[in-house]
Amino acid sequence: MKTTDVRRDIPLLEDVIYLDAASTTPTPRPVVDAMCDYFYNYNANTGRGAYQMAIRATEKMDQARKKIAGFVNAYPDEIIFTKNTTESINMVARGLEFEEGDNIVVPNIEHHSNMVPWLNLRSKGVELRVVSADENGVIDPDSVERAVDENTRLISITHISNSIGSVQPVEAIAQIASETGALYLVDAAQSAGHMGVDVKKLGADFVAFPGHKGFLGPVGTGFLYCARNVQEKLQPLNLGGGTVDQVTEDNFELTGAPYCFEGGTQNIAGFIGLGAALDYLMRIGMSNVERHSRELTRFMYCEIHDLEKVTVYGSPENIYGIVSFNIDNINPHDLAKILDESRSICVRSGFHCAIPSMKHIGAYEVGGTVRASIHYYNTREEIEILAETLKEVSKFLG
């Protein structure tokens, strides 16, 4: 599929230049159609009935799980359905049995969802060890290794920074975790669907995924990869329907993974839609998505970087899918509003739920940054319009 084919499947792109994929992506028609098919033709709960519609709904959910597993090179029972990346990370933070004296190592450029849950464990006597990125927002594995000791229970890191777009050396850090016996979590919110993510190659025990970003799936969907060999270390948090095999008046017996972690009715239509979204990505071809994203990221960086009075964060050799920038003397929110109102350009502005990262790059005092983020549906022409508009704004207001 070509970019023009994908754009035809996303009607809202006719009216706007959408550069906020790092927050969420618009949903293509085939994904919406798959969800509507569920609502119109077999809108029943899963695993709850023997009638044909319930069986069909259950089969479709099982198919979606298998598609997801195949897409990230996991076993189906290693895929736990969640609402989003945040819920997946919190499932690990609350489900592992941390003890006083344990420590957790995280970078200082993380999304709040990969920092606040760990900070919250200080009430249990758990120490959070924060390692600093370099000036381009990249973590040196040596700094992680220096922070790790015999009490390190977990290393947790983003694959791609949501605020800067810097790609982290996640496989090198996996080696450190393996050698020291620490558990390892990767936040794949900004890499999944934008590039191939193989959980086995990542070497992580846990990988947190969104469905509504790079995968082009619906909001309210996400999943946690939990490797088979660590599943017994993770305690289910949402007990009830679907999580047990047996219940007596004084005890219960949990069912196996992943179902013991998925209490209650799931977002059935959403996960069926996510399965359809992965089919859609396969039609595009992940190699095509990755090539397009690398070329367009570099083009966007250069177009913006060459403008007067503009600061661009990160290195063009290392960022992927995201370009974060500011114009001198213009508040990021004001600039985003100008782009929207003048040329219908949709970008994110502010701290991007990553205040420590904004402080690290020196953008906190000015209100954060403007962040433009792309997917396969974006074009060079759209980036040229963005750059032209920024040039005009810089000339008259900067």
C-alpha cells in the first residue's frame, strides 16, 4: 500500500495536517469496519456463552491475541490485554512483590507513566535510581551499569523518548539486566507500529504497548508482554470474572495466564479492531513504514532546524518519528494554536507528560516544546507546509 492509499482510508486527513501520532493516530476505515461488524452482527460477551454469537466473539478475540503475539514474536499466552501502556506499566509496578531495600533504575527522560509508578513505591522502602541522558536525550548503557547493584530488582526504560524522539540502546541494556539478574521492562509506546518490535530480540521480561498509536488501532486498547518465565512473579490485580477456575466459600484457584490478569469484560470491539489494524499494517509492510518514517523524520528535522530563531532538540542521527522544537520568545501552546488556526496543523505542545525530560533539555522554563510526530500517512508536502508556516511565524513574532 502507498501513502496515498492509506490517506484515502482516513477521511479526517482531508481537512487537517495531522502531526500528533505520538499521542494517538487516526483510525483507518478497515479498523472501524471490523469494530462495526462486531457491534452489528455478533455483539456478545466473550467466554460467557455457548450460543453462536458468543462463540464468534470469543474466537475473534482469540484471533486478535494470536495476531498480536505473532506481530511482536511472542506466544499468545504472553499477551495480556490492557487499556493502554500506562495500565501495563502499573500492572508491573503493583503486581511485582517489591521489598524494602530493592531499587529500580530508570532514565530521567521517561514519560510520567514510566516514572510515577516507580516513585510511588518509595512508600515500601524501594529506592528509585535515576540515570541521566546525554545532551541529545540518549542513555549511555555504562551509566545504567554503574547504577545497578545486587539490590536492583528492575530496570525500566523507554524504547523511543516520547518528548524528544531519541532512540535508546534497549538491547545493550537488556544485556546488563541479564548479567545482573534484574528484571527488565521496555516502554514501546513510541516504537510499536513505527518500526518492527521483536520482544525476544529486545530481551525484556515485560514490554508495554499501546494499541492506539503506531499500530493504528482504536483508543482504549493496549497490552503487556509478560514472558512465560516471569509470569508467576506477577500478581493479578483485577480479580473476578474470567480470572478463576474454581471458587469455594474460603478459597479460589486462579486460571492460567493471560486470563488470570484480565478480570471482567474486556474492550471486545477495540481488540477486534486492533487485530484488524495489525492486518492493515501488514498490508502496508513494516519495512515500508520504517523506511518512510526514517526518511520523513530526517527531512522534518532538517527543514525545521534550518529556520532562524528555532531550537530543535535531539540529534538527527538518533531521533525517530518525533521532532521537538521551539521558536524563540513564543510559548509552545501559543505556537501550536497558531499552527492549528492558520493552516490546520495539529501538533502537541507543553511538557508531553515528561517534566524531568523537559528540564533535562532546558525547555521546562519556556513551557515545554512543540512536538511534531509522524506516521506512514504523512507526506513531505505536509512537512514543507509546516516549515513554511514556522518560518512566517518566526519572522513576524519570534
